[in-house]
Amino acid sequence: MCGIIGYTGKESALPLILGGLERLEYRGYDSAGVAIIEEGSLIVEKQVGKIRELVRSLWGKPFKGKTGIGHTRWATHGAPSVDNAHPHTDSRGEFAVVHNGIIENYLDLKRELESEGFKMRSETDSEVIAHLISKNYEGDLLTAVLKTCEKIRGAFAFAVISSREPFRVVGVKQGSPLVVGIGEGENFLASDIPAILPYTKRVITLEDGEIADITPEGVNIYDFWGNPLTKDIMIVPWDLISAEKAGFKHFMLKEIFEQPKAVGDTVRGLLSEFDSFPFSLKDFSRALIIACGTSYHAGLSAKFWIEKYAGVPTEVVYASEFRYGEHPLGDDVIVIGISQSGETIDTKFALNSAKEKGATTLAVVNVVGSSIDRESDYSLYTHAGPEIGVAATKTFTAQLAALYYLAIGESPKKEPLLRDLLKIPSIVENALESAEDVESVAEKYLKKKDFLYLGRYLSYPIALEGALKLKEISYIHAEGYPAGEMKHGPIALIDENMPVVVVAPRDRVYEKSISNIEEVRARKGIVISVGFEEDDKLKKYSEDLLKIPEVPEDLTPFLTVIPLQLLAYYIASKLGLDVDQPRNLAKTVTVE
Ligand code: F6R
């Protein structure tokens, strides 16, 4: 996690870097800092907390330097503190480094540097990079960085500036993301494209083992042996407007309301992209889906669709658990990695290991050019646009669309199924019209301390997703469970204080879900159900019914998730919490 940015050019670096950091803040927000080369000297300013604390501490300090780096941190090694905040400098204050990722051998390097007289001021793994560059410096920053890369191990990206060479930023990518932005008389480095989108849409995506040497006049890319490389420049299609709040109170709410477009754009994209794929799911004897968090829940839904329409046995595994099993895989297996960011390290490692074992890997990603996109054999894109809120919403329904499309690809009934899928954006639009009703329900329950979310069949992954949304942004304990398993334990939790959200559209398991609702009521639990709008029976059995328009059974996940996203959003928002940047989380998880 962590976001890094670097700039050198014709403008004052500070405002550009602070603006970029705000757009990177979703990656972590425990502390932030900048380093600017001001009249030949390195100035460093760091603060604990969000970027706004850093901005406050910079009031009245109008630095004009035209080269600088910035960092927003998600703490791994060392608690959030000013000492542990980046940038880190060498002992003489001539080199400043911002780093994202982990230096695995930092303890050995630290011991070695300390025995040579270097003094560490932080508990971080990152500080060793600044000292190593200083130690290796003999008049050329790039050479010092190349020598440093020989010593460090791990998954990382970093950027360095030096007062010895005031118009140069050198950036390294090995495992964590780093892009180069190409401007006119100015150039950029950043962890992610949105950080630099206001300034340029011309971007080079660095691969692992690459180094970017940027000056105001140009960009040179090298490998770790110092050999020059030629790279393509990509023109980014996203515009900045789609990364602003557009009148919504939070990005999360805006993104919930963008779901009709996200699903529609995804399906339209797939119509042209997927049909050129040289394989079909039926070519494989088995499918394995690997993902984390919300993307994992999309995978659980996809399992039902793939088994039903493609007839391919499908297993869904948490990427973080994948590496501990033996998982016999061969070329008869397709491994589908689902990831919004395309940078989740667990998913990336799991996919790479599956590929090494001979499986075909297919990525379902939102960020084009991300590591998972590049390293997989094939990619399907969710065209949801940038998602800024830490809690995934529109990318989830876009993932559902991509996975459903993949599953029905082989069905003889593909045409009518596709026609139904194409109606989903406008049906989701209708579901969003009930947002105010969900808001009133949120008001009733926001003081509750625990929630249970239940669902069966296709509604089970949605129960998990609803619970995840609530806990991550409202900090209220919520548990998602298969409704049929309730009697094997969780039913003991139910009393008159427990809201139980039951996802119960009229599908093949509807009657069984109604029985579960009766069991909850018999124990005085408070039933909040999610079901079709004309469902009087469900209404009668529930304290509150969160209504969705009626759709065919297979498409219910696109609709049932909407009121659950809204419920979590309104509860957290009414509790006055930081919905877009909940505590302890980051949008892109590049640590194991
Ligand atoms: C929850 C959420 C996370 C992500 C998970 C995987 O709202 O956003 O659980 O789904 O960290 O991230 P990606 O999809 O980027 O691999």
C-alpha cells in the first residue's frame, strides 16, 4: 500500500505533489510527507494523519522548488509517527526517498549500515534505501540507485531525489506499481494514474525490474543492469471529472449511483473484447477462482453461473489462502483472478503460481495495465472507471457483469440471456430510486452493535458482501452466513436486539428463506429483508423490507446488493464516519 509521487519540471512542485497525494490517499492515510529541493537544499515536511494535516503544517511555507517527492502511508513497519513517515533521508540530508512495499532483508541491511556508522531514525524498512543510495553515490544518482537495487529484496516501488542533482527524480519498480507521466517540460512518477491525470494523460507503465530516470526534459527507462529500454506511451482514456465527487457527499455514494453505467459499459466492452478470445470455458475440465474481499464474493456468485451455463466444476479460493494448499493444477485448468485494482499482492502471487503450474490464467480487472492484467494470459476488463471510495461498490457489480458474461458465453441460450443482462443497468437505476427508503431504515438501526446477514444460493455471497460493507465503513460487527447453517450455531446469537438482514428474492430457495425468517422471528430477532417489491408475504414477515425490482433468478445478485451497499453507506455516513477512507484500510493491498 502507500502512495508515492515525484515531480520535476517548470512549475512549483509542492502544489502538484499535494494534489497528487490527495488523489493517492485511498492507498493509505496514516501519515504523509513531502521533500522538495529548495534553492539547492532538501526540505522535508511530514505529519501524522491525513494529507490535510500535512497541508496545514505547510501553511506559510511557500516552497517554490521545482523538484520533489511525496508519500501517503499505510503503516507496515513501525507505528504511524513523524519519524516513521516518509520521505526518509540519509544522514547528511542530501537524499530523500519515498517507498511503497516491503524491503524483506531490511534488518540485515540495517545491521550492516549501523555497523558502518549510519544512524537510523525510524523503525521502517524504507529508511535503509536512503542510506544505501547515499553510500553508493559517486556523482550519479542513477548509478547509486542501480547499486542499491543489487542489495535490496522484496516487493517495492520507490522514488528518490537528491540536492546534488536538483532536477532529477529516479523511480524503481519491483513488485509494487509505478507509472511515469509524460508532460511538456515536466515529468511525473506516481503509484497510480489518477494522481497525475490532471497534468497529463500520457503514461508509461513500468514493469518489475525497471527504473525511470526523469528530468524536466525527458524520461529514460532502464533495467536493473542499466541497459536502456524502449517503452510504449499509453494515452489514458479516463478523464478527471470521473474522479471527482460530482455533488455527492462521498465518493462511495457517487460510485453506488454509477452502477448502471459501470455494468452497461462493462457489458458493451465485453461484446467487442471477449468474442476474440481463443478459448472457451468448456475447453477446461476445471475452473479455479482466486480473489480477495469483495472480489472473492463476486467469485462465489460466478461459481453458480459457470457451473450452470458452462458445466465446468468451479472452486473459489481466497488468494491469501491459496499458497498454503497443494492445488494440483495443469493445462486442463483455467484460473480466474478477480481484482479491481489489479495490484492485490495475494491475488497476483496466486495467479503467478498457478501459471507456473501450467494453468491458463484469466484476469478480471478494472485497472488496465495493472500488474495482474499484464501478468495473466488473458484479461477481461470491468469498465467501471476509477473507484476512489475504499469500499468496493460499482466494481463489484461490474465484476458480476463480466463473470456472468463469461459464464453464459457457451450457453445455447446466450442471446436471450444476454438480452436480460443488457436490461440490468436500467433495472439497477430503478432500484436506486429506493435510496431514501433505505436511508430511513439506516436511521432506525445505526445504534445497533451487531448485525447478522443471511442468504442462500445466489444470495449467500450477497449476504457476505452486505456484512463486509457494513463492518468496513461503519465499524459495526456484522456476520454474513449461509441461512441454512444458522441452526448449526449462529441462531444462538439471536435475541430482541439483533437485526438480521435476510436476502430473500423470490428464487428456488425462497420458501426455505421464509422458514429462516420465521426462525429469527420466533427468537424475537429484528428481520430486515431484501426482496422483490411486490412481495407482500415477505413484507408481512419483516420489520423492514428493502425493495428491489423483480428480475430473473440468476440476475438477483445485481439487485440484492444495491440496498445493502446503501444501508452500510447511510449508517456510516449518519454516524459521521469517514466513509471513503475507513480506518486501518487502504484501497490497494500490496502487502501479504
Ligand atoms: C471491500 C474491498 C476489499 C477488496 C479487496 C480486493 O470493499 O474493497 O475487500 O475487494 O481488497 O481488492 P482487489 O479487488 O483490488 O483485488
